[in-house]
Amino acid sequence: MNYTLDEITRASADLLRKNRVHSTMNGQPFRYTRPAPSTYEQQWLWDSCFHAIALRWLDPAMAWDELRAVVAHAIPDGPDAGMLPHMTYWDGGGEALWNHPNRSFITQPPLVAVAAMAVAAKSPAGEAVGPLRELYPAIAAFHEWMDRRRDPDGDDLVACIHPWEAGWDAAPRFDPAMANVVANGDYSHDGLRAGRMRLTALCHSYGCDPVALRDAGYFHVESCDFNAVRVADPEAPRAMADLLDKPADAACWHARAGAVQRAVAAKMWLPAPVGGLQVADLSGSGGGATV
């Protein structure tokens, strides 16, 4: 059956509206879009970024609220201050898996700034400056955290400490880096799932320290897709800084994006056996590139 663009738009708007969740934090109202009722009730970082990108066409005010909710549970202090958690439990319930009632302790690819600038582009003239000003400190802190905490070798590439951080929850390409958490070499669906749960507990035990996890032989992967997304995201806060009249910040963001771009091109694009290029992850625990 063929559907018209209007029919698809109405169906999309209806679905997003039905999946909307209202909550509060410190007496302030928040709302977000759950990915799937009963299955994925919580808020996910990059899901909400994609929701905001879609909602900019349908409901710009909701798109801004989606991004406000994403940054509301940024980690406030400690070695991971500034990190945006990949999951937010607005009504609690995260203790069993994350030892925290309201959030996880890992992240997802940085799309918040890209999403914010996409929403800004569709907002009425002058109406984007306020939301951008509100989001900008959290976005800046998130990128500062990545540089400070997740680039221990200083090569301008960010390391993931769990497959869930890359957004490819069970990608086979991560199997080699899971070797020390998979019991008895069991790489079946159930075996890998158990390994990911075991790794979650280990991340907590090691304080989510990427160096300690790497040195102990656990998951430490400079993911090609995570870092490719990160190439784009610093360019978005550069545009934000321009709109917010922060020229020095804009220059820093532009330089930062260039450094990440050069690192991805130099280390993650490898010659393919039959010519051309192939993309590779860099595994700290495995000792090299994995295609």
C-alpha cells in the first residue's frame, strides 16, 4: 500500500504524541518521547536526539523540550562530571542495573548539538536563541568530559567502555573486545548478553575509568561510528557559539572538530585488501585495529 506524505506525517505525529511522557525534576516539568511503550519506557540519549530532529517539523516546542530533558540528568560532579547518561529513569528504577535510581553511568554518541541546531533551523526567527543559550553549557561540558575522561591517550579519538555506548548493542565486530567478559567462550546470543551485563557491573566496579578497564583487559574501543558522529557534533556548537556571540568559543570548536576529523581520517580509514578504504575500530584491549 502506498501512503501519501500527509498520511505519513500525520501517523508519525500521532505515534510521537502517544509515546510522550511527562515528568518533573525539582518541581520543574519535563517531557520526553519513549522509544516504545512497555519495552523501552525510559529516555535514551540519542533516541531523543533523533526524536527532536523529527519533531522540529511537527512540534518545535516539543523538540526543544526533548533536548532539555536529555541534558537534565548530566552528571554533576566527580570524574565523570559533564557526561550525559545514555539512559534516564525519570521515575526511578535504575538501581539494579546502574546503582543509581535515575540514570545510567555510560553514554551514547554525541548528537545533542547537531539536533539542537537542526531544531533551531526550523524555529521562527529569534526564537532559537533562548533554548540554545540554555543547552549550550551542558553541550560544552559533555564535550569537555569526552576530551578529559575518554581520550586517555590524547589521540583525539574517544574510547567506549561498553558496546551499548556505540549504539550498536550487540554488533559482532565488538566480540573480540568482549573476550574477557564472555564466560567459557560462549559467543551465542545469550552468552554475549550475559557478558554485556557482566561488563556493566565491571564498569561500576572500576569507576568507569577507561584506563583501568583497558589495563585489566576489559572493553576499551575507539569506535569508528562513535567518533564519526563526534566529528560532526563539535561543528554544531561552533554554529551555536556564533549565534550566541561567543567568537572565541566558536574558534575553539572549529579547531576541535578539525583535530577529530584528522584523527578519524588518519587512524580509522585503512587500505582495503581489494583497494579503496575500509573503516576500523581501534581496540585498546585487543591491541590494534579491528575492521
